[in-house]
Amino acid sequence: MKTVSVCFLLGVVMVATAAAADVNGKWSGSFTPENGNNGTAYLVLKQSGTTITGTAGPDESQQWPIQTGKIQGDKVSVVVKSTGDGTVYKCEVVLAGEHLQGDCAVAQTDGQSLKAKLDLTRVK
């Protein structure tokens, strides 16, 4: 019975730890499309439970609202729509220490699409 109790407690601690990932704050880094036109990215994330809100864009002065966002464990997914040209960015990143790294699928209003790598570091 003690073994079952210890295993249960260990499981609860692991789930609590996985759910405790904190991505609140400002993140800055690289946005690298597959076509090689390297750019920058800047995100301001606000976390409430598993919901992510905030803004994202190429830099701190050009930001668009996050339409939908969620976090599960260390995985973050956000959808952002550019207010300028309507381009939609669907990004999925993983928190690893002070880095968010992953991929974005970009759908432009002219029907073109591309993929990009996102590599962000928490702004201190």
C-alpha cells in the first residue's frame, strides 16, 4: 500500500510540475522562414492557467493580438493574425529553460504559405 501511495504522490508532483511552466513576460529572438529571409520576433505573453493571451510581432513596436493561445505542460501554441495584411501565424513552441523554440505555419492572404522556425529568449 505504501508503494501505491508513493507512486500516486510522485505522479501528482510530476503533473503539478508539468503544469507549472511559466511563460509570462516578454520574449525576443529569431523568426527564420524556409525561404531564408531571416527576421525577428517579439512576443508579450500573459498566462492564466492554460490560456495564453498577449501580443506578437516582428518587434516591440509592431505587435498584433494573439487570437488563441494555450499551454499544456511545456508546449505553447498561439495563433496571431497580422492587422496589416491579414497573414495568419500558427506557432507551436516548447519551453526549454529560458528558450521557446519551435515552428510556425504562415498563411498569407494571397494563398501562399510557408513554414518558419522560431527561437526566442525571455527578455530580462
